[in-house]
Amino acid sequence: MKILVGVKRVVDYAVKIRVKPDRSGVVTEGVQHSMNPFDEIALEEAVKLKEKKLATEVVAFSLGGPKSQEVLRTALAKGADKAIHVQVSDEEASKLESFHVAKTLKKIVESEKFDAVFLGKQAIDDDSSQTAPILAGLLDWPQALYASKVEEGGDGHMKVKIPFVLSADLRLNEPRYATLPNIMKAKKKPLKAIPIKDLGVDIKPQTETIEVTEPPVRQAGGFVEDVAGLVAKLKEKGFVKA
Amino acid sequence: MSLRKRVVDLYKNLYHMGKEYPGGSKWFHDRLKLAFSKNKNVEDPTQIEQLIGRGEFVVKEIEALYSLRKYRAMKQRYYDKEDEITAATQKFEESVKKL
């Protein structure tokens, strides 16, 4: 079984997200990026299957700007055998939608004959959770979404036949850390770059971003003088019966 | 592998891991350097072996720290129903303890 794992380069989970002053999006320049945590889980599951000899090859995939190669290298360090980078410009990358990613994945799956696609249940930047179901629809493959356990021939709650699309839930496994020696070794693993033009996938945006704003700031609390004041306040807000 | 090479590798590995230390990489790197220079005169092979072992233990601890930190952040952000995942968390935390 050949497994394709989709990995997305997103703003690191520990970074405080800031909105651009012109409200056109969030600040990504000079901000730490890393692999989407749910994609790490999907990757870990694929690598585990390979270690159990249930999979023959694990290939990492990313659609994005030039820096997407960083997360592909991380994926290689975490155990993927090969990587495929479908190139778009940073400008185009910021406007990519799940539909475009799914269409690109479909092309790769068909040309390289994969038997399964593992994805994270969602990316922590757009939170759309759409790529896996759209891809399953496009390929007409069964889908196992939000998987929390993968067993071969087990009495699970849901069975899928190969080929299939899987999206990984947080509970699935604990991803390994990319150690320094593995990072060095990963530099020698093959990484294929394909310009999006060569795949003939149309990435024209279907949605238009009107405005991006910060969530409302929590109102500061007030102080009360004494118990009587507290009771009066509670009555005023209707938390206790008058 | 020679002991010298193993010590150097351990240092490099710890340095690499310290880069994303939550309290700032500087804090970690300063302490790392201090810990190694404190033992620079150790010549007894068994003692060096012991110190390498201690360093490798720290590597595992940091790995566990990072993965737990990320897991907690994801859990907090995306899962409302606490009880549903408490079991999963416990399982995870136990496996971390074993490291």
C-alpha cells in the first residue's frame, strides 16, 4: 500500500496571530511557521503503518509557496520516504482553497498510483476541514474522517476498503519529534518539485475575502465594595431572584 | 562511535532542541553550555557514559514536554467536551511518563 500524506505549512500553533492593519488577512511575514499539527498526526500514522510493514511507501505532499519545502523536509525527517512539492507563488498560496488542494491531490494520486491518502482533520489556520471529504468525492473513494484509531481487519466502528481517504483526529497517536540526525538524513531524501502549471490544475479563487478582524476583546470585570454591593449587582444582572 | 563524538552529538542535539524552548532559547542554551563545561574535566569513561545517559534522558524529557504542550494546546482549542478526551489525555500522559 502506497500512502500519500498531505502536509500544510501553517503559522506555528504557539504564535499569537495578528491581523494585518489593512484587514486583508493575518500577518505571516517574519512569523514562525511549522507543519499543521493534525497533519503531523496523519503522517505519524502512515509511518507507523510502514513500520508495521502494512504500507510500502509513505510520500509527503504539500501544495504551497517555496517555503513549503521546509515542512516537507520535516516530514522526511519524521519518516516519509519521498516528498512532492507542488509549487505556487506565495501570492497564490495565500488564496488557495481546499477545493484546489483536493484537485491537486487527485492529480498526484492518479499519476503516481497511491492506495490511500492521509490528511489532518483540519488545518489550524483556515480550520475548514474540507480537503479530505472533497478529495474522497473527487476520487470516488470511501472516506474515514476524524479517525481516532486505525487497525487492519479490526472490529472498528467503521470499515473502509483500499483505496481510501483518511483524516486524522487528535486522539489517533502521538507524533514523533524530528531529531537532529534524522533531519540531516532527510536532506538526502528525494524531494520532487512540480509547478502547478504542469498539472493543469486551475487555482482561480472562488471566494473573496472581504475583511479579516480580531475577535472581540473580553470586557474587563468590575469591583464591588461589599457584600450588599455584590448582591445588588447580581440582582441587577438577574443572576439571583430579587 | 567514540565517546568524544557521542558527547558532541549530544550537545548538538540538545542545542537543536533548545531552539524552540518555551522559556526562550537563550535561557536553555546558556544552561546547556554551563552543564557541559561544568563536566569538561571528566576523564573516567564510565562517568562520561553516565553523563551521556543523563543528557539523553533530558532529550527525552524535552521531547515529551514539547509534544504534551502541543497536544494540550490543540485539545484546548478544538475540543469542548472535556470528559470525552480525558481518557485520551490520561493515556497520552501515561505514555509520556514511561519515556
